[in-house]
Amino acid sequence: MREFPSYFADAEESFGKSKFVIFGVPYDKTSSFRYGARLAPREIRTASWNFETFDISLEIDFSDIPIHDYGDIDVEEKESREMIEEVSKLTRKIVESGKIPVALGGEHTISVGAIENFDDIHVIFLDAHLDFRDEYENNQYSHACTLRRIADRVGVSNITALGIRSAEKTELEEARKEGLKIITSREIRHQGMENILKEMSKDLDKQNIYLSLDFDVIDPSHAPGVSTPEPFGLSPEDIIKVIENFSNRMVGFDLVEVCPTYDMGITSILAAKIIRIAIAEMWKKQPLYRG
Ligand code: MN
Ligand code: MN
């Protein structure tokens, strides 16, 4: 393959003038099955150079959107708690500057640090796995505990888990007892994503949305290169529908658990495309951000 710059394609704006800040968190220390998610920020950036700058369906030129690529934060060898603190610090800086953070994992644990910087948000948690264990392998900050740690910060009533198809029995019981809203991949398949989103929009009213996209929510036939693949997942189009539905009030986004060592580049290509669509959608639907 040709050599490409190390930043996300067209993300050439300075931090100060940008409205979107992409940053990578190359971290996979708590991964429970496959390692390699730490390589994802680099692979996804490389994959991003595959596309035309112009998006034909949105009629937006990606190079017209003020996007800054901050690079990766240096956390590879840190304990997960420290890593979360580093992610939190950077996200705080981005949010306080009135910009939208776009975090590239790394494993799902990175989301905890990003999400804790928002007041009054609803988290849409797209994942094959519930991630609601209080502890996993003696670590409260394992990727298997991500949603539990997010719930500690924003409260279960401010979370919707979408696309779930794997959980431990007690983990599921606890989540239900706490009142966590869970929509399984099976329900999405039977009812259709449009109907699910219609219902969700009624409940969520006007709250700002943080979207956390664990890439294993997508079926492994489309996204084989993830850390813990789980069959019978969502389609890439389902993900686009979620983004389109909430892009007018999305204030943060992350994409995690891509594991490039386990495919031929297809997963990173899809990830890069979804990031481009998410940013372009937010840019198009949030006119205030253009001022
Ligand atoms: Mn997860
Ligand atoms: Mn998962």
C-alpha cells in the first residue's frame, strides 16, 4: 500500500479553529479475548485515506469541515484507571473549548474517561456485550465493566444499551434490577431499527446524546476484526440510522474495540467510513457549530 500521513484524512485544522477533535487511545491491556485494539487508531487513520473527500449522499466535502487530529495519547503501558484519567483530561479540554470529541479506541474502557466530562447527557451504548460487571479479573476498570462505570457517573436512567446479545446471568439480573434500558439485537431485528429509534426519540426528548460505539455490535460478517466477536449482530446500515437520528444533538462520539490484527483491513475501512459519516452528519445538522 502507498504511504499516507499519520493523521485522519482531511483533519487538517488547528486545535483552536476546529469544531471536531479526533484523538486516539491505543490501549488494550484489559482485553479478555484478542489483543490488538491498541493498533486500531493507526489502522483506522490509514483506512481513512481510502475515501473521496466529497460525500455524495450528504453532499458535504469532508475537507470543508474544521477537524483537528490531536494524535494519540500516550497510555499504552498505563493501568486502566490512569488511562481513563488521561482520556478524561483531554476530553475535558475539548469539551470546555466548545468542540466535539471523537475518540478512537483502543478497548471500550476508554469511553469512561470521555463520558464523565458531560453534564446532562444520555449515553447510547452500542455493544454486543452488556459490559455491566462490577469487576472482571480483579479489575473494576476492565473493558467488561465499562457500562457499569459509565452508570456510576451518569446514572442508569441516562443510558440506553442497544444491540446487546451477550451477558452473564447475574450481570443481566443486576442491570435489570437497576432499571437499565436494554434493547437486544434480536428486538432490533424483529422490530426494525426505525421503530426502535422512533420509540427512543419519544423517551429521550431533547437531551444531548453521547454515542459510544463498540464495533462488535456490528455483525462479524461486516466487522470481523474486533476484540470479542459475537455473531447475529447489527448491520452497518443500522448504525448509520442511529447516527442520522441523533446527529442533531450528539455532543460526543467514540468508536472502540476494533482489532486490526484479525482481519484484512475491512473492519478499519468500515470504522473510518462511519467516523466520517458521523462527523459530516453532526456538521450538517448542527448549524450553530458553524459560527
Ligand atoms: Mn464493550
Ligand atoms: Mn463488546
